[in-house]
Amino acid sequence: MVECKIGTNPDKYSPTVSLEAIMTTLKLVATSNKAMAKFDIKGVYLNADSDEELYIELDPTITNLAVDYFPELDDFVETGKLTVRLDKALYGLVQCTRLCYLNISTFLKSIGFTQNPFDECVFTNKNNLTVILYVYDLLASSVNLNEIRWLESKLKLRYDEVDSTYGKKFTYLGVLLDQQEDASIYLTRPQYIEDIIHSEYGMKEYSTPADGHLFNEDPSARNLDEPETKAFLSMVMKLMYICRRVRGDTLLPVFFYQQKSSLLLYPTKIN
């Protein structure tokens, strides 16, 4: 186990591509009718070298397995446990995500990509091949499909296992990207939305996200009790997540109720 205390460790921050950069990239894909592909690098943590001296203590079960494979380690077992030094970015460490980012970003720059000065998780090369990076998930886009296949070959030479997804319809970071015949891209999270609709408190169906009665309040409506209030706030946060990513048309009503909750105004049953 590695103990990480705030204030005693160097900066472990790892950048992730911004929502604005993702949406801008998808806008460029749609307007230029670009091809897209997603690459998922498996076991990337084992490719990222640790940049500091770290040790972990293995529990008895893992210690026994290690000794079974490497009997010479038995001399180092104390009280049934083995302490080992980490050479790689073990998943679960505070710094592992940053080490993975540095590993992949360094590799991309080594094959000719330039880092965007406004978002360090966006990379482009001289052939206008664009890559956005979220930990170990890459989204590549180009007007030339062969450029994307070139990148795939480079990734597979560098990393042991890379899952590739091509086509007009696939998910990236949980969002379904569905490229239409006119090159526009429809974004949705169908299962997430279905889970909200069919939640414990349910929802009614309306023809529009905001009608003329949106801001009306019923003074006779009772305030929600504590469990209902928590459920209401949870629902508002889930809707904020959805409207920021795939349903911008619902922003007004969701923002209204988000403001209502943030101002400590008690939601009522009619809300």
C-alpha cells in the first residue's frame, strides 16, 4: 500500500481533454465530412515507467502467488508479506494517470504530432490528422482514412494491445456518436437517459423542454421531505450532465432548477 498525503507529494495532476475541445473536434468532423476512429490502448499503465521510488506491500494471498512463480522471493517474505518496488504506473496510484498521459503524449509527439497550445490533450500533425486524448482513449479524425490507419499501425507497434473502432456509429467516453448521411453527428446517451426517465420518481412526457408554465410556482404545493429533496437534487445533477453533453435544448429548464437548488430554495412537489 502506498500512502499519499496532500501537501507532501509533487503535483500529480493529469490533464484530460476538455468538453469544449471534444465538441469543437466533432464540429470540424461534421463540417469537413471527416472520417473518425476510436483507439483504446489496453494495459497502458504497464507501459508507463514510474518516475519516482515507490514501494508497495503485497497481502499474503498475492505474496503466496508471487512466491509460487518466483521461489527465490521467499527469502524476502516477512510476516507473510512481501514488499516490492514499482517500476511501472500501477493502476490505483495517484500519479498513474499522469504517467500514462506523459507516456502516450510523448509517443504522439515522437511520430510527428504537435500539441495544441490551448488544450494539451489535443494533437495534430502536418497532414491534419487530429487526435484527442482522454487517459488511454483516443479519438482520431481526418479527411483521409489512410491517415487514421497509419496512426493505428503506429499505436500497435508501440503498445501490445490496441482496440480499434471504425465506422459512422460508435461510443466515445460513454457518448454515442452517430454520423448521419449529411455528415452531421447525432450525440446521445440512450441508456443513461432511459435510466433517468424510469427512475424511482419517474417523469412525465412533454412535447417541449420548456413551455409557458416553466417558471410558475404553486404556493399551495408542499415542500419535499429530505429523501425527496436528495432525489430531486440528484436528478438535477444528472440532467445537467446530459444537457451539457447531448441535450443542449434542455439547458433552460435544467438550469432553472439547478439555480433553485443552489440558492437553497426548497423544491416543491410540483417541481
